[in-house]
Amino acid sequence: MSGKLVVCPTPIGNLEDVTLRVLSALREADVVACEDTRHTRVLLDRYGVSAPLVSYHEHNEDRRSAELVARMQKGDVVALVSDAGMPLVSDPGYVLVRAAVAAGLPVEVLPGPSAAIAALVASALPADAWRFVGFLPRKKGELRRLFEERGSTLVAFESPRRVPASLEVLASVEPERRVAVARELTKAHEEVVRGTARELAVRYATEPPRGEVVLVVAPSQSASGDAELDVAADALAGLVEAGARPRPAAAIVSGLTGTSANAVYRAWTERRGAESGHTDGEG
């Protein structure tokens, strides 16, 4: 008789946030797979759970997944936890869930704490459409392109020491963009700071926040932004027609209008392609 995999979210800070269903699943499991056995043991000891633990982290996922699938095929129930929150969400677990599904084993996912959702709700920013991107990219160009994208509210994890640089990039893209910095959620020093990208970039420039951080960034404010981008693209088109090279000219237009050089260049190339069938390029 086959066993099953139970994915169990754990508290993101306050141990009282564990659910009754998760505790029941941990008590009934034949083995609990966790990132750090010492960390998980603190939670289990708090609630008198004596299940055996095995390590399951990014460095042993493939090997451990094969072992755990073999145990489930023999009838064991495996509970999967991460150090905090929902496994797989910027945490290990994908390899095991994929392997269990491929083996035809049942996979049960329990609801529970999530730093991303807690921060989204606490941000007071639009929550009807949003996307989670995990940890923000480290390269400034990739980060800028991410912030230039339009659409839904953005939720991301960020290292506290990198928060000032990320906010500086956001402020350079759209200084009045609304943003929230949520740190140490559910813990004693929980704090949610809300403001514009410019305001928070200044606030954290010399003193980064401490602890675990989630950034929530509102959708682009500018419905007027499309019109401003059209004007900037017009200006770039005029410069190119006068003989200027597109990339340097886009930088000049950006300096005069405050619009992102990449966004101006992209708008110009898209318009150019639509009008003449040309592809992106400097020719």
C-alpha cells in the first residue's frame, strides 16, 4: 500500500501560527523532511511532536527525494516542511513534489502561514492582481527591467542589506511608485513601512532594515505614463531621423524627460517594428 506526501507550511516567526492540521500531520508522519533538523525540532518540541526528522535541503534534494519516494512507495507518510512558511515558495521542495507526482503518489498540501501573502495584505496596496517573484535579481539591469514592467502588484523577498540599492533602482524608474517594506512579520519587532519609492530610498539609504524583509511594490501609477512614454518615443524618433544613434539618443531623452532610457528605446523599437517591419536594433 502506497504512502503519501504531506506538504506542511510552518510559522514564519511566531510559533503560535502553526495550524492544528499541520500539527496533526506532523504527529502522524513516519518521517518529517526539513531544511534544518535543529530548527524544526524547536517547533516540534514546543508542541510535543516526536516524529523522526531527516534533512532535506537544496544540496541533497535529488538524492533525498529518491529515498523518500521509495519510502512512500512502501507505505510511509512523509511530511515536508521548510524552515518557515510554505515549502517550494523560495524554499526547497519542488524536486520532491515532482518526484512524488511522477511516481503516482498522493500529494496533500495544507494551508498555512505565508510571508508573501501577509506582507501583501499589510502593505495596503492593491491585492486583486499580484505576482510573487521570489528574491529580487541582483543585477541592476535585470532589477530595473522588472520594475519597469506594468500590470500587477509585485511581491518579493529581499536581503536587508540590499534593500537600499533595490529601492534606489525603483526610485530611478518611478519615484512616486508606492511601496511597502515589511520586516520581521509575526515577530516581536514586526514593522511595515509604507511610502513612495523616493521616500523609502532616502529612509533606508544609510540604515538598511534588519531581519527578514518582504518588499511589496504597487503597479505603475502612471496611466499618464503611457502618454509620457509616447512623447519620449516621439523625441527619440526625431533624434534618430536627424542622424543620432538610438541608444545614446534614448539616454539623452531619458535625462530630459525622466523616463527610463530602456523604456523609451523599447517603445521606439516597437513602434518602428509596427510601422516598417524592422526588428530591434541600431540599424
